[in-house]
Amino acid sequence: MNLNLDNKVILVSGGAKGIGEAITRTIAAEGGIPIIIDPSLELGHKLVEELTSKKQKAHLIPLRLLEPQHAEEAVEKTIGKFGSIDGVVNNAGANDGIGLEYGSPQAFRKSVENNLGHYYDLVHYALPHLKSSKGSIVNISSKTAVTGQGNTSGYTAAKGAQLSLTREWAVELLPYGIRVNAVIPAEVMTPLYQKWLDTFEQPDQKLALIQNRIPFGNRMTTAQEIADTVVFLLSDRSSHTTGQHIYVDGGYTHLDRAIGRE
Ligand code: NAP
């Protein structure tokens, strides 16, 4: 299937590592131009070099999106170099473990701001360009938004709000022909996931327990499986899909976790 992504310019926050890296690689492989917005300077440069050596296109904007002006800068730099924006993938985030009992009101606010603020900022500043291109927006949320996880109030509040904003923006942007969807991963091995696993006394046992509960194949979802769905939603092959929350999780969130077990 040709996804018609040739030379489409797509912003990918956190595009140098983990799920974002897989999204970057997949956009580039489909002929698009991923704009990696990520503070990981060395990894980001390496990735761009690797992709360009394969005659693919990619560009790095080494930035951590913290304040609105960072998103504004990323959009301005992209327009300065490429002249258009065809899509936004809001992906950057961190499960920072700010709980209710052991957190603080200040840390909670900071976590929500860090995980949610730049989702709004990037789309806000990219909007005039998305209107011109009738672009597509994909928000990466998390299973924790609908199941909870415990001890991570800020992160889950932000992830839930990303699902609400997906519906809200899908409605607001209908007149412009801009589609907005969310992809919801559950368990994907990435640097962020490994960091979370390492907070347990026996990470290997915890991982085995989780994998055993994932109905489809008793395994983690790969970053590539997330990226393939994201790239489909960016493409005009999903031209009548908007306002959707799509779970790419081997059935972990919705199917009976006793399936396939003794
Ligand atoms: P990851 O391995 O930590 O990669 C995320 C990348 O984003 C890193 O390079 C990180 O840089 C960068 N980043 C973080 N905050 C940023 C910001 N404000 N501005 C720009 N770049 C930023 O994470 P991941 O596991 O791939 O997660 C990606 C997304 O998937 C997140 O939204 C996460 O909530 C969601 N998700 C992941 C899983 C999973 O199982 N992995 C499950 C559910 C949802 P630094 O490392 O320098 O901070």
C-alpha cells in the first residue's frame, strides 16, 4: 500500500528514542521528512546521519519542549527550512512517578505541565500550516489513562487529557479537514519503560508477569507496531478516521487477561 507520504513534513516530539524513534524511522522509510524534536543531541544526529546515508530524509531540532516558546521555535525552524507542515506526532513524555500520597501539589502540577503542555503548544503553533496542508495529528497517550497505574498522578492526568484533547481538536478542526487521532500503547520496551521496570526489586520477574498477562502472544508490543499504526493515521489512507482512540496493545486493556492461561 502506498501511503502517499512522499516529502510530507511531520513533526515528531521525542523522535530520537523509543517509540518516537520507530515513528521517525517509519516516516522516513515511507518517503516523508520526520522533524525530530528531541533533546538527545548525539542520538538524534546519529539517527539523521543513518537515515540520510540510506537516501532517506530527516531533520533534527535539538530541543526539550518545556515552555511554549520552544514549540514556537520548532515550528518556525521547520517552516524556515521546509516551508510546510503536514503532520504532528505528539509523542514526548515521561512516566515520572508523582503519586498522590508520596507526591506534592507542586510536583503534580509540574508533571502535568511537562507531559501535557507541549501537546497543546506544538499543535497551536503548527495550526496555520496544518490548515494549509489539511494535515493529520496523532497524540500518543497511554493505557494508564484508562486503567490507572498507581503512584503516577501527574502522568496519568496528562495522558487522560490527551485523549480528551484528541476528541476536542477533532471537533474543532473538522472545518479545516484536519484529522486528529490518538494511539494508546500499553507495554513497549523502550528506554523509558526499562527505567520504570528498574524501579522494581526484580525487574525480570515483573516483566515476565506483565508479558504473561498480555492476551495476544503473551509479549510486549514492539515500537514498530506502534509506529505502523501512527504512520497509517498520518497518511491519507486513513482519510475518514478522526477523533479515534486506537489501542495497539495486544488486547491488554480490553480483553480478559485470563485468556490463554491456566
Ligand atoms: P522514551 O524511551 O523516554 O523516549 C522518549 C523521547 O522523548 C526521549 O528521547 C526523551 O528525551 C524525549 N523527550 C521527553 N520529554 C521531551 C520533551 N518535553 N520535549 C522533547 N523531547 C522529549 O519514551 P517512550 O517509552 O518511547 O514513550 C514515548 C511515548 O509513549 C510517551 O508519551 C509515553 O507516555 C508513551 N507510552 C509509552 C509506553 C511504553 O510502554 N513505552 C506505554 C504507554 C505510553 P530524554 O530521554 O532526554 O528525556
